[in-house]
Amino acid sequence: MSFRELKANYLHKKQGVSHRSEEYKLMAKHYPGRHEPHDNFLYAFLCLVYEGVDKIDKIKKRMRPLFIAATNQVLVTDEDVEEYFLIAKKEKLIKFKSDNIIELTEEGKRLVKVSYYHNLYTSHYMRIFFSEKTAMGATAIFLIILSIMKILTGLQLGSQAMLTEGFENLTDLIKIGIIVILSFKFKRDKLASIIIIGIMLFTGFSLIWSGIEDLLNPSSIIPTIQAYIIGIVSIVLNFGLLFLKGMVGRISGNLSLLSDSKDASLNIRLSVGVLIGLTFAIFKIYFVDAIVGIIIAILVFIDGITIIRELLVKEEDFEISSIKVYADNLYNTRLTAYIIGSIRREDLTIQELLSNFKSGLSAGRLYYEGFADFFYTNLDVNVAKKHLEQLIKGNYIEERNGTLYLTQKGLKTFYKAKEKEFRQRAQNIAQGPSITPKFISCIVFFILFILLIIFAPQLNQWLSSI
């Protein structure tokens, strides 16, 4: 049964893999790390054997150009394929027929089918998560949460500034209405984007004006633990929105969502600025809050002007990729590693490199579904070509007599990517449950945050006594 036939027989509501199921135990047995097929290329090796590629040399040739956005592995090398072969042989996922011809065992076939259905199932719900409706719904919910927190805290502390900020967050819901009505309903995406950036510019101008007033007429700031808590929550929520709206905007090609992700970036900067101002206010240094506010506002204003200039060019000259968002880092990092790794491995022309990428992405999408392009269906040869041109312009790559070569800068980038890859692979093969530094940091942060909430009254008394 081919992968297209498997997909035709797939029912996403019935074929999810529960952590208690036998299917999950099968994946956990053969896939290290997080037990996910999209985390490694062993699954791709098994897929090729499943499709009837029965010689190691043929498998190496097919796996060399493979592109998967959801993994840190730079490229599949011939040594990797030999490693997968030994693993599959040891774990009895493959067997020999004759003359070094290999085929899957029954367990190998079952693992491929389970893994493929798991990729389909996960991709289905990831596409729902990375949808325009989800991005708008999450934005509305987060704004309401932040508004309620700021309004209640303002009432509790008698802080007019906090109350004002809470009501201003509620007015941000207007931007959601602009996106839904102009962009989604009337398909006036560019107009919605210009209005959103216009609001951002107005906010930046207002912040500069109020910052200058505060600098000329400084007033005392009363630092409270509640203000710190709200600042931290605001940073965390807005960082999530920054990534989600940027990712969804890039995936769907929605310009207004890309523009709105810039607003989440503004909110993060403002929250960081507030925390800095509060910290200096503990030591009775109040002018820092105004200076930080002015600096942030100027940066926001410059960013907004740059985007407006891009948006106001002629329709035929406008390029949506010119609007840069945080989510682009995922694709840019992965494409950079793939392109530089390919050139490091063999002599290639531009056309050969792009041809390899096209076939590698196509195979990745067949086996890994949305994890091959991380749900960015517009990822194609043209995107790769533009990225290659940027790398050449950035002096990572140079072209001599039609052949691509790495510069010293490119070579350094390659080894950094390999270092990251080896670190991840070492973690994946760690025996038993592994506790990573990131996991420990999250636990420590969560405990400190809870303690901050519990002991807020006592800490406020201490702050007021300084």
C-alpha cells in the first residue's frame, strides 16, 4: 500500500496515537528523544524501504537532498544512512532477501504506518492551531486577560496609570475587528495593514510625547510586586502572540497578521521598559522610566515608518517577504543550514542546489506532512532562491565559474549548525529520562513566579520601606 493509499484510508479522528496505546509504545521503542518520527531521519530511511528502494546506495542517493524543517539536523550524510541501516538491522525493522536486497519486517511496516498516521494526525491539528481564526481568538483572549489583570490591580492599588493601561488594552480589540472585517471579510489586506501600522505609529508618537513630559516633570513611581507580575505575564503572552501571528501570517500570506505581530513586539518592548523603570524606581531614580520609554517609542516609530514605506509601494512591486517577523527565524535558520551544508558537502551550481531542494522538500512533504515545511505551503524553490541570494549578498557563499563555495563566514556558520545538531542528537540518545537545562530553568522560573504571587504583600512592604 503506497503512502497516497495510506492517506486515502486515513481517518484523523480515529487514528491519533495516545500515549498509552501500543502504537505509541512502538514509536517510543524505536525513536529516541521525544519519540516523534519527525525528530529524526530514521523514519525517512524506513519510508524509502517501504516504497521499495531496496539497496543502500539507492537509499543514500534519495536521502541526500531530503529537507525537513522540524529537525535540527543539517543534512543526511552517507554515514547517517549507514547508521540508520545498522539501527534498523539491530532492532529487527529490516531483513535481507538476497544479494544485499533489504525489505521491512512486519514490525518495520507497522512502525512506518503508525508513524505516517501520527504525522497526519499531528499535522491536522497543528494546521488548526496555526490558523487565522486561532491567531485572532488567542489575541482577543490574551488582551481580555491582561486588561482584567491591569484593571483589578489598578483598583486594588489605586493606580490610575494601571487602570488607564488596562482600558487601553481593551481598545486594542479594535485592531482584531479591523483585521477580521477588512482583511478576512472584504479581502482588503493591505489597507488593514496600513491602518494597524498607523495605529502603532500613533502609539509611538504618543509615547515619545508623554515620555518627554515625564522627563521634564518627573513624578514618583511606586513599584509593586503586582506591577512586576503583570509585566512578566504581559511579556510571556505577547511573546506567544508574536510567534503565533507571525507564523500564521507567513503561512497564510496574511499581511495584516504580519503587521499585527509587530504590535505584539511593541507590547513586549513596553513591558520590558516598564520593568526597567520599576527597578530603578526602587532606588528613587525616576527619570530612567521616561528615558527608556522614549528610546522604545523611537525604535517603534522607526520600525513603523520602514513598514509603511514597504506597504505604500506599487502593488506590482510589493513583496510580502519584505515584512520581516520573528517566525521567519525558523525558516531562515533551517534554509541557511540546508543550503550551506549542501555546498559544504559537494560542488554544486545554483540550479543543481535548487533542484535538490525541490526534490528533497517534495519527499519530505510526502513522508513528514506538515513537518517538512512546518505548515508553510508557499515554501518553494523561489523562496530558497531568494534566501540563497541573500546568503551570497551576505558573503556566506561565493560563486566562481558557476560553482558555489563557502566563504570563511559560511564555513563558520556551517560548523555552528553542526554543533547544534550534534548537541541535539546527543540529547536524543541519552539513556532514560533526561532533564535538560531548559526544563530546569522553566521549573525554577515557575516556582519563583508562584512565590512572588504568594509573598506579594510582604514584598510590597519591603519595597515601600527602602
